[in-house]
Amino acid sequence: MSFGTPYPSHPLILDDVRGAQKMLSGVARVTPMEGSRYLSRLVGAPVHFKCENLQRTGSFKLRGAYVRISGLRPEERAAGVVAASAGNHAQGVALASSLQGVKSTVFMPVGAPLPKVAATREYGADVRLHGHVVDETLAAAQEYAHDTGAVFIHPFDHRDVIAGQGTVGLEILEQCPEVRTIVVGVGGGGLAAGIAVAVKALRPDVKVIGVQARAAAAYPPSLAAGHPLGIDTAPTMADGIHVGRPGDVPFAIVRELVDEVRTVTEDQLSAALLLCLERAKLVVEPAGASPVAALLDAPETFDGPVVAVLSGGNVDPLLMQRILRHGMAAAGRYLSLRLRLTDRPGALATLLGVLSVVDANVLDVGHVRTDPRLGLTEVEVELHLETKGPEHCAEVAAALGDAGYTVMP
């Protein structure tokens, strides 16, 4: 593998990223780098967070969108731009367009979170809700581009977009020159590709490791096949990297320059988000937490110092609530169980007394009395408990068993 510039197999070189950095000066923030003592102990070397969740619009997307729109010809700027997105790209295009006096139209799915829709409008875009899945929204945006002449701004499959995202890599090298491994989430591949172009040109010894949600991991089979493949994806909380096919332009770069692409589960993503919130006091969306999930999964496999790119922090509050509960359950700190009691006065109090002895905090109690599976004198109780970890969960289960209760599957 050769890391010299230019790279003959793909259309991007270090000078493109440096040019993008100059273009973004005073527009995009140089986001901070924060250390993680917890992950550093796990890895056995310093681990830092590159906090793109603190970027304007809440993600790295502004960088690529601004560079792409800056490169439009006058007649293209006059026609305006159009994009399709459920969130981060929408906001990036909206702000980038407003800053440059270009009219933007953004198509978003009907079910897009209301805070993201409101933010996109506030950044200056004409938001149009269309379709219930991103593919339908994308088709509507492309049809609008065809009918009006507006320039379609792709979220990752364009060299200017990738050059803009690559400025994250330049900042990492400036802020942490001793870095040996950079871990970054991968959807279509624009961010990972841009970082790899910048970093490998200047520091070919630095490893760049991509991370995908296992439910939407198109890169591993595509890399094995040697060309982009479309896959059937499953639902994932990491909507920011939920992409069914790699982009042609970023794929060529990722194949040549990215050292490895790993996958993480939904449980690992929710545990990572919880860690960012509790330990680092950072609000990070599931896609942005994917590098942290990979570090938690196999900390001993990363050469440090490590920089994990937290690519975004735009998460709907209702989704955050569900994810945090999921993350607590995955970490053994939240336990849901059902059991049957004899429906008599004091039965629930006796049960709660058992839980009190083992220091389990009862968050919620539900009763079912009308299920035909129940006996005439039975009641089903559903409990939601806050616990202290897997060992404490086992202690709670043992205490209930010793007290004569049978936990239902």
C-alpha cells in the first residue's frame, strides 16, 4: 500500500483537504479534543475524543456541505441546492447554504424527529416532508433537482464533500501529533475517506479504523468483493451511519487507505452512548458513539494513543430516553422482570421488602389481573428496577428465588 500523494487510484489528494481547511477557516469550528481516563485505562494507552458533536449544527456534516457548495458555478448557485436527509446532512446543507447566500431545499422523511426538522428550518432551508423511508425521500429530492435545476448535494459521494470531511483528520494531527490509531464511524464512507486521505499522506504509520453498525454494515462485504455492494439493512439506532451501499468515491479511498472496518452491536452502541454521557459529560448520538463501542468491545486491540471521532450529537430526546434505558440494561444496571403473586393484601409489600433488602431501586410497578392465563387468585406483577451491574442482577434474582418467587420468562 502506497501513501504518497497524489493517489492515482482515487480523485483526492492532501492539497484538496488543505484547500478545504482554508475555505472552512472561520466557518467550521476547530472542535476540541477531550481525554477519556476510563477508556485510557481499558486500552492501556491514552484515548482522546475528537468532539465533532460540538461542531456547528451538531455534527461534522457542515464541513463537507460548505466545501461542496463553495465549489458551485454562479449559475448553479443561482439555481439553488437540494438535499435529502433525516438529520445531520440536512442541517449541514441548510447552514452552509445560508452562509453563502444560496437557496436550499431539504427533503426529510415524514417521521423525522421534530427537533431536527425545526433546526433545519431555523438554519434557513425550505423543508419538505416526503416519504416514510430515506429512499423515498431521496427519490423526491432527485426528482426536484431534475425538475428545477437545483444542484443535488450528496451526503458523502462527492470529492468536495470528502475533502471537507478530511479537515477533521488534519485537526487531529495538529491536536494530537502522537496519535497512532484513529477510530471513526462509517456509513457511506465520506468521513473515514477524508480522514484517511489527510492522515495517511502525512503520517502513514497511523492506523485508521472504521466502525459500522452490524445491522447496516455494507463495507465488509463490499471490501471482500472489491466493489460497492448494496445490502438489506436491519433497523439500527445509529441512523447517522445507516447506509445500505457505500459511495463509489469514498469506497475507492477506504479500500486503499483505511486499515480495517469493524462492526458493533446495538447493545454496544447504547453502552457507548451511556459512557459518553456519564463519564465524559458529552451528548453523542449512536452513530457518533460507534468508535467508543468498538473500543469497549476489544480495547486490547488498539494501539495508543487513540483518537475516537465523536461525529455527531444530534439525538432526539425521546430516542435518547429509550437508548439510555437500553444501555443501562446492557450494562446490567436496569432489570425488567415479571412474576406472579397471590392477589391478597400485603403481597406486593412483601415482594418490595425482598427487593429493599438487596438494595434494588424500584422504578416502576405494573399489575395485570385480567389475563386468561392467570388463576382466579393470581396477579402478574411487572417490575422495572435500577441495579448496580450484572452481579447485582444475579443477587436480585437469587433473593427472589430464595423467597419463593418464580420469575417468568
